[in-house]
Amino acid sequence: MAQTVAQPTSTTPVVPATLPLKAIAPWAVFFGVLMLVLLYFVGAEQGATSVFSGTDVHEWVHDARHLLGFPCH
Amino acid sequence: MNSATVRNLLVRGMLAGLGAGVLALVVAYVLGEPSVNSAIGFEEAHSHEHEMEVVSRTLQSTAGLATGVLVYGVAFGGIAALAFCFALGRVGRFGPRATALLLSGTALLAVYVVPFLKYPANPPSVGAPDTIGKRTTLYFLMMVLSVLLAVAATQLGKRLALGLGTWWATVVAVAAFVVVIGLAYQFLPVVNEVPKDFPAALLWRFRLSALAVQAVLWGGFGLLFGELAERQLHPAPARASSGHTVPASN
């Protein structure tokens, strides 16, 4: 799995080396979750569910939520 | 070294997402906002209660819109960069630029277009407030389902390629994706909450502009990130020989 060498396809000029899963996993876990939290705040906070009470977040991103295709209200 | 490569690609992905977000923001403001304002005009003409404004329309349509679109761009840019790290060299004989564009095209379809065809974007005044929970659940469910199925179809295609060759493996994998998505479309509940007299042309214009926002976002991301990734991975004339090391150019 952890190959850093281009796959031996001799006929093609450039096949990029694959990045090992072990190198990707920590970034994927931490930043993947962080990015999903950001998406949640843009897309759903104070709509279907709320972490913070009130409607400030919802009202602030109101237009973006509509135009990005999220159900808004 | 590889961990540093992933980190650099992630940073570039978020920057490319920010750049693509700026382009998408222009489209959202120029094409989308007029429809949003018309829809709000319809809402105000047809409802008797007047809601108190928490955030002014001016702020919502400028700073608020920018916040939402840019955060969305950065977040999906980061996720797409991580997916790119996985896809690079694993989906076929594609270099960084082609992989990035292929990935962002697939993401446009899986993340947006497929859920959109079942649960399209709605302007203000379309949608009953008391069904927001159900609609949000269905929308995110459709999005997650579509993304997972796209990943599964890619894996299926890779396996089949050994026996069927790339062409037919791709055809079969795409067909499998279409069939399963078709079944989901068929069995998931229909949402139709368009008010009776809501102008059809306005709804159409709003939805087209929402689609344009995403097309520009993902198209821009694919091109921008592809270029950044290409420069990071092949700084000199492109060579991927054994012992290919990636300089930490950041």
C-alpha cells in the first residue's frame, strides 16, 4: 500500500506516485471533521437543529443558504 | 515527507476553494440575488405577518452571502483536496491537473447535481417552515448517499477494469450509479411546497442561478487546484520516476 514509486506502466509517460493512506488518514480525520462542521454552520445551523439559540447565524447566511441549495426555512 | 505533501495539498485545496468561492460569489450576487429579492417581494406581498429583520437585507445579500459562499468553498476545497490525495494515481493514468478536474467534475455531480435533481434549491417563500427538519434530513441524506455511491461506483469500476477494460468498466460503473440513484429518487419522499401563485419563471431562474453558482465553484476549483497541485508535485518539467520526491515548497 505504502508505495511512493510510480506504478510500473511503462507505456505511459507520467503516472503520479500514490500517497500512502497512512499519510492521508490523520489529515483526513481532523480536517475532514473540521470542514464538515463548517458546512454544518453554513448549511443547517439554526434551521433544522441548533447548537446556539437564536436566529443570528441563520439570518446572517440566509441568502447563501438559499443559493447554495440548502433547505432554509 | 508524504505527510508534508498531504498538508501542502490540503492548504492549496483550501486556498483554491477560497478562490473558486470568490468566483461563485460573483455569480451568486449577479445572477442569484435578483431572484432572491423577487422571491422575498412575493413573500411580503402574500403574507400578512411582518417579520422583524434580525439582519438587514443589505447585509444578507452582501457580507452574509459572502460568508456563506466562501466558507462553503474553503470547506469543500479542503475535503476535495483530501479526496484528491487519495485519488491521485489510483483512478487511472491521470496527472495532477486531470485528476483534479475529474475529481471536481465528479464532486459537482455527486455533491450537488444529483441531490438537486431530487430536492432542488428553493428561493425564499418556497417551503413550509414546519417541514424544515424533514427537508434538511432528506437533503443531507441524498447528498451523503450520492457521494458514497459515487465512491462505490469508482471502486467498482476499478475492479471491473481488470477484466472488462477501462471503457466498459466505466460504462458499467456509471450505469450502476444511475440505477441505484434512480431507485433512491423513486422511493424517497417527494417534497413540493411551492406556493400556488409563485411565478414559475422566477423559480426556474432561481434554480438555474443556483446551479450556475455550483458549476462555477467546482469548475473554478478544479482548474485552480489542479494548477496548484501540478506545480507542487511536478515543479520542474514533469517527471515521475522512481524515487520521486516532492519538495516541501511551502
